[in-house]
Amino acid sequence: MALKLHGPAMSTSTSLVITCLHEKEVDFELVPVDLFAGEHKQPHFLAKNPFGQVPVLEDGDLTLFESRAISTYVAEKFKETGYDLTRQQNLQEAALVKVWMEVESQQFCPAIAPIVYQFYVDPLKGVSPDQAMIDVNLEKLGKVLDIYEARLSSTKYLAGDFYSLADLHHIPYTHYLMKTPAASVINERPHVKAWWEDISSRPASKKTAEGMTFGEK
Amino acid sequence: MSTSTSLVIICLHEKEVDFELVPVDLFAGEQKQPHFLAKNPFGQVPVLEDGDLTLFESRAISAYIAEKFKETGYDLLRHQNLQEAALVKVWMEVESQQFHPAIAPIVYQFYVVPLKGVSPDQAIIDDNLEKLGKVLDIYEARLSSTKYLAGDFYSLADLHHLPYTCYLMKTTAASVINERPHVKAWWEDISSRPVSKKAAEGMTFGEKCTLKIKALLL
């Protein structure tokens, strides 16, 4: 039975799982969820994820939510196919993948998410982006990326000289950031910029990006 | 006494793994000194050194320990069962993405702000208590059908909730836990595990101003 992924292709969290599924060469059915219509707060969806957020993965009678938990599950269940995203065969490498996945979760995401929100979501409500909020978070993000710049001066990717789920987790939000003036925070840092160009040009990343059309049209 | 360090200590005890605890003086800003930044460029505790492997981020460290030492102590990750292991991951992310952002500011207001001679900001506390309450309503429903978060088995997902909740329960905000019978029963269960009680003895933030903080593990 094929996996079912519930969520809109343009959502950052759903794209994260889609990118992972493509890297693992796993078939799945994408079931759209209409966030604008509030579908994620309807009882039938809350029965799958009581926190009312996308995505949700259904694998047989197993229902999972939280995109980072889903991607890790997919990477581990399908460890024999596609690209090796979690380095399970090497305890040390696997540990560093975990570290940098947590860095994305605890350091990077809290700084980048408000910026992307201001540029993309506020305008939908007829509100201008709050420049003060953008600036405050750009400063925080800059400090995090200074550390990334130093790290990527000694390793090709975040967890080591190998692409991993830790790098992949950065793609969706950064994809949207790069279409805004805030892209400079990436472009000003040569190693970060090179890393971004590398990870975003992987076939799985490019394929997922086609569906990431928030704000267009 | 730091929440993030306690999290790793509890995990080490559950796995029955020996370790050396090396104090880090946060009040003196030791975590921002070059020798510490060389270990964790983000300047935060804890850091785990295992031979020539240096790890940071408490949730990454705990998951590493639970996996490396999967053959000893308590089975925190359910690695033999793909479905159970997946649910442990889900609820670890829930702690990280839903629970933690609501509880951390409350604990900060009650414990850290007074150290600077400032009164806790009640508006921040109330705002986050409301958020935390909504998260705990979902926990209440979940814990009405399973004994623990990932299923009918204690796991790393439950453990990750211990440090912050331990501190919350010593404040007036404890009501947010006590008002929800299944959450309360779950809390009483997980906090009364021998390992949890042992770790709680070290979680003395706020009790005596002269105490230094710690947590660098070797």
C-alpha cells in the first residue's frame, strides 16, 4: 500500500517530507489539504493530527505528524533505497546528523520562519510586512549563519563531507527566503551560498521546488 | 541545574551509562568563552564528549545515547519496533515544537528574570499559559487513550518533558498540569521514576543564589 501524504505542496513542512521521499525514491500519494479553507482545523483532519497542522503521513494503519519526525521515519524505514540521509551505518556520522538537525530546529528555524511569514503570509491578509520584525530576525539569522559559514569552511555539508537530512531540513524555508530581498543573508556568506547552491540543485530538491509556488500567480 | 543538561543526565541514568559531569559556570559566562565555543559554537550547554566525538543540542545528545547504549538500561527508543519508534519520534517533535515554546518563557519569567532584580512579567506568563493549556488539552485527550505519549510504554518522548515541567511544578503555574487528570497522573508517574527523582535532586535553580550552574559532560 502506498504512503499517503496529506498537505499542500507549497507548504514548507510538507515540502520537507516530499523532498525526503524523492531522495529515498519512495512512491507516495499527495492528498491536498486546503489551508485557506481551514481544512486542517476540521474534525476529520484533527483526527489525524490533533495539533491541526500539515503534513500528516499515513503508512498503513500508522499515522504520523510533525514533518521532522516523518522525514526521519521515512529515511530510516527506507534506508536500503535511494540516498543515505541518516548515515545509520556509522554511529559518529549519524550523531552529527542528529546534532545539525537539532540546530536547524532550535537555532535556524525560529529565526527564518518569522521572516518568511512577514514576506509571504502577511500580504495575504492585506498587511504590509513588518520591517522591524524582519530586521530583528535577520540579525538573529545572520548570527546563526556566521556559525554555519565557519562550519562549512571545514566541511562540505553540515554534518560532515556528506549530504544528509540535516542539510535537507533547511531547504523549504531557505527556498522561499531566496526569492526575497532577505536573500542577501545567504549570498553574503560565500560558503553558505555555495552550500545552498549545491543542496538546492539536487534533482530531488528541484523536483520539490516546482510545487513550492506560495505567493506566485 | 540547567534544564537541557538535566535532560541528558536523566537519559544517561536510564541507560545506566557512566559519565563525568564537568561544571560550566553560566553566571560567569563560561559558555561564551573560546574554549567552550570550540566545543559548541552556539555557546550553549550541554556538550557531550565521547572520545573524539563532540556533540551539542540536548535532544540530539539524548537520542545518540539512547541509540548507542540500546542494549543496556531502559529501552527509550523502541528501536525493535518501527511503528513504536516512529511514534516516539512524533512525540519528541511535539515536545520540541509545541510544548517547549510555551513552557520555556513561563519558567524563564519565574526563575531567571528575578535574578536580574525584575518581577516576573505576568502578561508573558498568562499568554504562554494559555498556549500551554491548549497543548495540554491535546495531551489530556492523548493520555486518555494511552498510558504515555507514544503508547503504553515510557519513552524518550516522555522523558524530554521532565526538566521544564519539574521547574514549573514548583510555581503557581503548576495548576495547568494539576487541572488535567490524565496529564497529572502521567506527570506523577514519570517524575516518580527512580532516575527522575535522582535527577530532580540536582535541579535546584532558584533555591539558593550561591549555587553555580553546571553541565558539561565528559
